[in-house]
Amino acid sequence: MTELLEKPVRARERAGHGRPWLTLFAVALGVMMVGLDATVVAIANPAIAREFGADLSGLQWVTNAYLLALAVTLIPAGKIADRFGRRRTFLAGVVGFAVSSVLIGLSGGLGMVIFWRVVQGFAGALLQPASLAILRNTFPAERLNTAIGIWGATVGVSIAGGPIVAGLLVENVSWESVFFVNAPLGLIALAVGLWVIRESKDEDAAGRFDLAGVALLTGALFALVWGLIKAGEDGFGAAVPRVSFGIALVLFALFIWNERRVERPLLPLSLFRSVSLSAATGLIVLGFFAMFGTIFFITLYLQQVHGMSPVDAGVRLLPMTGMFVVASPLAGMLNGRFGPRVPLALGMAFTATALFGLSRVGVSAPYGDLWPWFVLMGLAFGMVIVAGTEAIVGNAPPQLAGVAGGLQQTASQVGGVLGTSVLGVLLSTRVGDVLFGRLTDAGVPDAAAQRLAGQEGIVSQGVAPVPPGTPQPAADAITTGSHLAFMDGFQTSLTVAGCVAAVAIVAALFVRRGSSPVEGAAAV
């Protein structure tokens, strides 16, 4: 232990090495790539579809391939960081993410784009948990919440700027350029990281690696996320989702059995003896369920129902995404004073209020009816990300910081997929129930409405299924009825999401400030 504590002191013979704020800057550059990628891909997708002639299913895999690779490897990647070195793992992730981004832009077909998106997902899994673990082992406990607040603000800036930057690049350069932009960011992050980040790892992690745990957890998460993705496409009653969920349940049970018996488990179950860590993990799942699912449908509402371009929609969402930047340091300040319970409870209360407010908007709602709720949601989202992350990472022992970071990221990914899938099925089901009636109420003849009633899949995206050559008055009636049906589903989904957010307030009441000391942390 003495040698571990003395290493940072000797390393500082090189100027800047191991300094907390410089380390935070290096980590922020890495996570900025991932934050940008979270939003630029959605803007680039239509251009990718046009170039490669992709159908909707193929295009969805541009997103889903990355998501699957990321979700199934986050916790194993966190364990790798703890065992083999957080700095080494983080920098490997930075290089992998930047290189795969360039190769996506150089791809000559949709299949290659999807392949390199998988590689990008693996790289992101190395980068994200390691970034949090580096902060956990660099900052003393009293400064950790501030560091995570700035980390969250960086993610917020990236997410907020992503749609606008991507829209400008796609419209004025090419879709490939939205991926090429990661190359200079990656080079800078690599150079700064090599210079300032000091290595840290779990010195007691030597010995046999829990390969069985890796295989079981990876398989279980793959089956779970695959089932959620297919449920979003085909419904939860379809055969593929049901079989996938069954396999996931069996593999999770085997994983728990394995973790109880191995000497050095991949995910020590003792972590969950912390009520705060367990409650924060559940809250992250519920919070991302409500938030990510909702943001997906709000984007459809702005672009399809209001007819906005991607750039216009990105600008209109700035009150939401821009508030991430404000909320992150605010959450760090509240964490420092009250602990994570207060910002988590406030964040979920704000989320529920905003979702219930948005659930009451109509087809032609003016922007003045939307932006106040966007502001509240952005404030809530930033608070939940930062406070939830601090609660999970701060309540884990320092030697398991990488695993805790992977757990936080996995909870957010699973919650986001779960929200998009469940809320999507609710929206589609509601649209199917009311579409015929909405069409006839709008003036579409019964026979035509009957023919269009089976198009709920299209209408659920906010698109009116107007047949080619339809006279303008009839086309207007179909559009009106379709948009009204979409709004019925939209309002139902947001109401359910608001109820989920309200339930998450209860989970926040069980969360307390982390008390584990940060061994070897550099002075701030």
C-alpha cells in the first residue's frame, strides 16, 4: 500500500502528471467524443440511408449495433480497468473510438458502417467506466462531486451541441464528416491523457479472471437488450422478445450463482449490500426509462408533426439540452451540501412534472407551450445523471471504481432501451386503437379510413400515410387524423413515463452520500 501511495508523488516529477484538474480535462475530452456521438448519428442517419439505400430496419441497426456492443461490455470493461489499469484502459478506448469513427466515415456500404459501429461500441465501453474510475481514484471524497458535476457538464455540452454541429456538417459537408470530427478530439485526448493521467488499479485483483462471469453476464445482457430492441419492433408478445427474455433470466440466475462461488467475481455482489448504491442503480434505470424514451418521441413530434428540419429541431431542443450544462454543476453543489438524495429527488420530481405538462400539448401547440417543460426536463436530467453517478461510484470501494462506473453506464443504457421499447409499444398500441376513429373524425371516408387503419407503424412515427396522387383536401384530412392519432399515443406514453418518474422519487429517498475514502487521491 505504501508503494501505491508513493507512485503518484514520484510521477509528479513530470509537470502536471497526476494533477486532478488536468486529469479531469483529459477525461472530459474523451467523454466528449461519446457525448457527441450520442446525438450526431441520429442527424446523419437520413443521409446514410439515402447513400446506401437502407430501409428502416437496416438503418435502426446503425444505432442498435453500437448500443448492443456497448451495453454487454460495460461491466466487464470496468473490471478490466480495475485489474489492468484505468489509464491504460481509458486511453485504449479513446484510440479505439477515434479510429473506428474514421473507419465508419470511410465505409463503402451499410454493412461496414454497422460493423465499425460495433467496434465503436466496444471502445466506448472501455472509455466510459474507466473515466469515472479515474476520477474516483484521483479526487478526494470532498471534491469528487464537483469533478463528477464537471464531467456531467461536459456530456451535456456534447449532447446539446451535437444536433446543431451534425446538422451543419451534414448539410454543408457530408454525413461522413460527423464521424471524422472524433479524430482530432481523440488525438488531443490521447496526448493530454498520456501526459497527465496517472495509472491506478486494484492491486489485489491478481489471479484468475472470472471468464465464466464475463460470458454469463455478456450473454444475459445481450439477450435482454436484444429482446428489448425486438419488442420495440414487434411488440412484447412476439416470440423473439419472449424467448430472449427467458434466456436472459436463466443467464442472470446462473451469473448470480457463479458470482457467489468464485474467489474473484466479475461483479462482487457485496456491492449491493449498500442500500444507497442499489437504490441509485434502480433510480438510474427508471430515470433513463422516462427521459430517453420521452426525448425520442419529442424529436419525432418536432420533425414529423411540426415539420421541422433536424437543425431546427436541434435548436428548439436547446432549452433542454443546454440546461444539462447548467444542471450538472448545480447538482455537484447540491451533492456537496446535502448529498445525492436531494438532487435525485428534485430531479425526478422535475421530470414527472415536465412529462405530465408535455402530455397535455396538442398537434399545433406553439413553441411557447413547449420550451418551459424542455427547460425543466433539461434541469432534471443533468441533476439525475450527476447525482446518480456520484451515488453509485461514491458508494463503491475505490478498488472497484471501474466496476461501479460500468454498473452506472449499464443501468443508464438498459433504462434508455427499456424506455424507448416500452413507451414505443404503448404509443403504437394506442395509435392502432384510435387511428380509424381519428381519420373518420377528420373527414376521411370510412372505406379509405379502413384501408389506412393498418398503418399504425407509420403513423406511430408521426408520419401521415397519404397515398400518392391523393387530392389535397383528402390528403389534409388524412394528415390531420394521423397526427391526432399520433398525439393520442404520444400523450399516453408521456403520462406513463411521468408515473415512472414519480415512482423513482421513492428510490431517491434511500440514497445517501458515499463514505468510502479515496486512497491515493492527489491533493486538489
